[in-house]
Amino acid sequence: SIENSVISNFSNGNGILVDTPAKVSVIDTVLRNNISGILVQGGAVADISRASIHAAAGGSGIQIYGVTPGTVTTAVISDSTISFNVPLSSGSIGIHAYSTVSNANVRVAVIRSAVADGSHGIVSQAGPSGFTLLAVSKSMATGNAFGFFQSGASAFYETLGNNTVQQNTNNSSGTITAVTPL
């Protein structure tokens, strides 16, 4: 568990890297001037709450990657903000849910969070053999080249229809599915 911390100036890497099937919580933490803020993979389960991530140009805020066959990497991201040092900087992704390997699944839920000033705001992506499921509710993407972005036949992107996706060059791209809340 990482709580009430400041992690900064990892100019060649991640502020936080979890690459094992562990449970991790990141709460009330600031990550700034790292190439990427948080990278979760390898079957890890992450709870990220009240994080403030100010990523360097070309980096990513929160990455949830499926890279290990036979694992499900999951994250719940709540009440967090991700922004970049250079607006619309190339390659800067706020929240990136991405499976590249067969049977290395990714599941992510985002609620009450905001992503601003990147090339891509909140992304669900899957390679030819990966599977990704991303659900977003009560969140904002603004000032990005792409607000909500979906890519890949096995990348699923669900929204509860209560998000603010405005003032991006392209507010959405790909298949974004509105689901009815229960």
C-alpha cells in the first residue's frame, strides 16, 4: 500500500511499477515529473484512489497492461486526476487499458476521475489476441487529441452515459458503448 506520498522525477521510468499478481492500493498520492505515473501488469489488482498524476510529455498517467498469459490484471481508479506537462503531447495517454497477449485479460473501472491535456484521454485497446474491458462513469476527458478512444476487436469500452467528454480535438474514436446503470 502506498498512501499520502509524493513520487517524483523518475525521468527514465515509472513512478510506481507493479508486475506481479499482488494487491496494491495507491491512495492520496501525488506522482509528478515521471515518464509514466503508474504501471500495473502481471495479474496485479490495483485500487487507485485520490491520486494526482502530472506526467511528463510523452509518458502515460496510469497503464493497466495484459502482458502475462493466464492472468487478469485489474484496476479500480476513483477520484483521481491525470494531466500532462505539454498539452496534446504526442504519445501521452491518461488512462491506458491494454492487452497485448492471448489470455492476458485487462479489466478496469474508472469513476469520478479526470484526464486532461494528453494525446489520448481514456483508452481501451487490445492487440489481435488480447481482451480488454473498460468501464467509465462520472468522469471527464478534456483538452486531449482524443477524449475516449477504443481500438481492437477485443477491446470493449463501456460508459454509463454520465461522463463529460468535451473540448478535445476528437471527443471519441472507436466503439464506445452506452450501458444502462442498474
